[in-house]
Amino acid sequence: MAVSLSLENKTAIITGAGKGIGLAIAETFAEAGARVILFDLDEESGEEAAVAIRETGARATFVKTDVSDQGSVKASLATALTTHDRIDILVNNAGIAHIGTAVTTEEEDFDRVLRVNVKGVYNCLHLVLPHLIQKGGGVVLNMSSVASVAGLPDRFAYSTSKGAVHTMTLAVAADHLKDKIRCNCICPARVHTPFVDGYLDKNYPDNRDEMFQKLSEAQPVGRMAQPSEIAKLALYLCSEDADFITGQAYEIDGGYMNLRD
């Protein structure tokens, strides 16, 4: 029984692929043989990421995209299809974080989080799913969070958005079984990304190392995940080895959901 984890001859769109988890997924998919299309609003990091992937001999294209704007996603998909005859995989990874309760979260911040984290996923689904249907099937992977299944303090808007992503995953999986489209989501606990470093630099400049350790120890294994670890799970779920898996949410959390005190 061979386990291939190959994406040879597959084309994948990864949103928010300029850095962090999205970049790790793009790199991992490219190494597995996929043609990767990086959608990101940050032109500098997105282009640098695509260039770095191409320098390994893999195939990568960057398209500047604002996932919260349906017109931008539509134009980006059209651009992608000028050089690729089909899309096989969509990874909805782009998202933003927010800290606050229902009382402290301002309306504009709530709207901004949902516009990116929820409407951004909808925009990509709305435009890419018809293409997958036309081509006879494909895979959708959404990036949710343990915040979608656990009550986290000071994450009201973020938890709201990731709960929506979780249930959107189930809806897409149910609606498109007949179209041979699988849809799953990943629910990570804390991952060591540039966002975490920026958050610590901004809010804890005088005791950064102490706070980093505290955030790391929130996971029972005693550390944060690395983006590459999330990417490896994404690779499996988007590969043909996972053809029997759809409508699932995978916690990758260092024991957070089941082993914390």
C-alpha cells in the first residue's frame, strides 16, 4: 500500500500565501509537484514567495488579490486561468486576527474581520467552485481554528469568523458531494507566524521572551506549532490519499482541546 502524498499535475490556489501558514502550504504543495498560485494582498511578500519557490525548480505564480473584494478575486482567477487550464485545489487560508470581547470590539473592527475571514472565503468559494464542478471535481481546504470549537477569551470577532468558516466547510461538503468535490478544514491552535512575533513586539516589548513562553505553554506539548506542520496536514487532506475524507474539521493543537488543565 503506497502512500504518495503527491500533487503532481495538480494546480492549487492558496490565499494569504505570502507568509506564515499560507507560504508554508504553497512551499509544501510545490515540493509535492503542484503548480501553485499564490493569492495575497501584500504584493512584496507574495512576489518574493513566488520567486523563492520558482528558484527551487517548482512552479509558482503570484497574483495580487484582495479576497474581501469579489471583483478582485474574479480578476485574479481570470489571470490564473490564462496560464493554467484548470484549478484542482483551493486553499482558503487568508485571514486576519483581532483581540477583544463583544463589549470592546468596535463595529468597524467586527466588520473588517468578517469581511476578510468570512466573506473572503465565500468570494473564493463562489467563484472557484463552478470551475471545479465544470472540471469534474476537486478539493477545497479551509483554514479554521480551535477558536471555532473552544471558548477563547478576548477573541470574540475572530471566533465568530472561524466558527462561520467551520460551518461553511460542512455546507460545501454536503452540497458538492455529487460534484466530486471534497471540503475539509483545519483547526490549529497557536502557530508561530509573523503575526505572533508582531503581536509580541507591539504589546510586550519589555517582556517579550516571557510572553512568548507563556503563549507557547498554552499548548500542552509546551510549544507553538510551526507553519510547516500545518502545511503537512494540508498536503495530506488535499492529496488523493485522503479521497475518503470530506466534511471534517481537523484539530492540530498540541493537545489543547483534550489535554489542557
